[in-house]
Amino acid sequence: MDYSFNFRPVFNNFDMLLEGALLTLELSAITMMLGLMVGTLGAAIKIWGPRPARLLVGAYVNFIRNTPLLVQLFIVYFGLPSIGIRLAAPDAAVLGLTIYLGAYATEIIRAGIQAIPKSQIEAGLCLGLSYLQVFRYVIIVPALQVVYPALVSQFILLMLGTSLVSFISAKELFHTALFLDSRTFLPFEIYLVVSLMYLAMSLGFRALFAVIGHFIFTPTRG
Amino acid sequence: MLRELGVDDFILLLTGAQWTILLSLVAFVGGGLIGLFTAIARSLGPLPLRWLAAGYIQVVQGTPLLGQLFLFYYGFSIFGFDVSAFIAVSTAMILFSGAFLGDIWRGCIESVPETQWEASEALGLSFTEQLRYVILPQAVQVAIPPTVGFMAQIVKNTSLAALVGFVDLLRMGQLVTAATFEPFAVYMIVALMYFSLCYPLSVWSYHLERKLNVADPN
């Protein structure tokens, strides 16, 4: 091997990479919140909705879960304009990622809700709570607690998946990597450093979610 | 010169799909072998080996597959190997699948109750006999549904190979789009082709899981 590694240009541009990482974190955070909302709504419809709505949500979940994210992003960004829906790259990225995460979140949250014993819901209604209160206090929070680990894993997969939006020209960490690659011709060094930055972010997210889980959920007894 | 989207394009996409299937099979078989070693090392190996396996799983699961693909794509040539895109992409996909399968199977091995180890040890079985006749047969039963489910993940993830120029189903979709300028129709067809590969696997996995839970209500 007569290749000598040259990390200097990569670290000279480290502020650009950090900026990219910040955009990745921002994009991930926005999508996680939107995806959680879509997932909660989807799960509620799948369990209590009228039959046509249930079938529709089921088709959405199956279609998204059985096609690649990259293809979904291409459909949103390159495909939709030819049927008259033109989105700017960042909007297409958020929309595509939300549709993607929403489908997985729907399935995860549905499983969580169905793990709540029916008698608990009845008990809540007996205590005079409104349907909304029952949903808020008896169903959704305990359901999210049950599936929290699965949800966190999905969130981290999403954060890693945001790297794909660089190929629909949305700006984030991997987009910066592609740019630096084209300018410095040091692909190996750049993708190595960037991959390690993603690793740091996924470990960071895991730690952060452990702390968040600690604060929002009451510890289970027994 | 643009042309109409036609039957020929559909056939082109199918030839791309062949490469997607081949790459998926390579990733699954290669990843399965590595995954088996990783799972055993992670759950039963001596401490340093356990850490090594855990580190491998952590690194692969904590970095984007896209980064891994690019590293292998450029890494091979830097280290002096002149390999085709298929080899580079296969290597990345094998290591990716190996880490995930290793993690899935580790859970399956650890799901076999401790008492099974104790009982088989009491019967005088050696470590390899315990593994071969008592632990793995039970672990495999638990492992089949999530493994089939992960096969669908592999098929989907091979689509990233298109980004380094490997002509799989998605890359063929890009080429056909460039020739016909019908991105919506082409990418929808591409999506449906991926769907027809993945959906049967997902459904199969779901049914296997239900059957498993009927057999063992716990």
C-alpha cells in the first residue's frame, strides 16, 4: 500500500462538518416529532378508526415498510413535480422522512396501545375521565412507555437515514461530506471522519433518550 | 432524445431487479455466516471476544450504511485492491447484515433459559454438544421470524448501492428516468418492484412469529 493518509484538509474544514452535523440533528429532531405525531394518529386510526380509514393506514404502513427509503425520497423529490407538486429540497426531505418514520411509528405505537389492558381503559372511564383524558393519561403515555426502546431504535435508524437526503440535494452532514470529497479528493478520510461523527451522534441520541425516558415515564413497579 | 416509457423499460428494470436479488442473497448468506460467529462470540465467547463482537455491532449499527458503502467503495482502491463495484458493495452489505444478524441471533441465544445449559451440563454434554443439540435448536426456532423480517431490510438497503453506480433496480430506475423523463411513473414502478420482493418476506415473517407464539405462549 503506497497511499498516505491525509486528514489535514478534513480537519481544516471541520467547522463545515460541524455545521452539517448540526443540520442533521435539526432535521432528525424535527422529523422525530412529526413522525411521532403521524405515528400516534396512525395507530389511533388503525385501532379505533372506521374500516376504510383502517385499510388506508394499513396500506400506507405496508407500502412504506416494504420499499426503500431512498426510493421514497426519489418519489417525493423527483417524482411529485411531474404530477404538479414541486417541493424545495429541505421540505421534500422533511416530508419524505416524516412519511417514512410515521409508518414505522404507527406500527410500534399500535403494538404499545394494544398492550394496554382493556380493563384499565374501562377503569379510567369509570373514574369519570373523558375519552380525551383516558387517551392522554391511561392509553398513550403507558403505551409509549412500553414501546419506548423500540421507538428509540427507530429514531436512531432515522437519524442515520437522514444521510440519504443528501442525494435529493438537501443539506446535512453527508451533503457536506460529498461536497468536501469533490473539493479535496480525499474520499476515504472524509467518509471515515463523517461516519465517526454519525457514530458519536447515535451514541449521544441513545444517552439523551435514556435521560428523557427517565424523566417522562414513571418507573414501573413489579 | 426522450422516448416513451414502454415495455422495454419494464424489462430493463427487471434486469436491474436481478442484481438487487443477487446482491441481497450475497449479503444474506455472507452476513449470515459472520452473524453466526458474531452472535456466538457476543453471547458465549471469552471477554475480549465479546467486546470485539459488541464493538463491531455498535459501530455498524451506529453509522449510516451510506458511509460504510462509500468507505468500502473508495477504501479498496486506496489499499491497492482493484475491485468491481459489485465486490465493494457486497463487502459493505455483508458486514452490515452480519452485525444486525449477529445482534438478532445473540438475543435468540440468550433467550434460551439458563436451566437448559445447566440440565445439559448435568447430563454430561460437552460445550459444543450443548450448543449443537440443546441451545442452538431452541435458539433457531426463535430466530427464524426476525431473520426472515431482516431479509426484507437487506433487500431495501441494497438500494443504496445505486449511489455508488452499481446497476441494481434503483440505478436502472435512474437510467430509465433519464431516458424517458417520467420520474414519477418510473420510481413508482421501482417502488412496487421492491415491494413485491419485500412484502412476501414481511408477511411470511409475521406468520412465523404468530405460529411461534401459539406454540409457546410465553
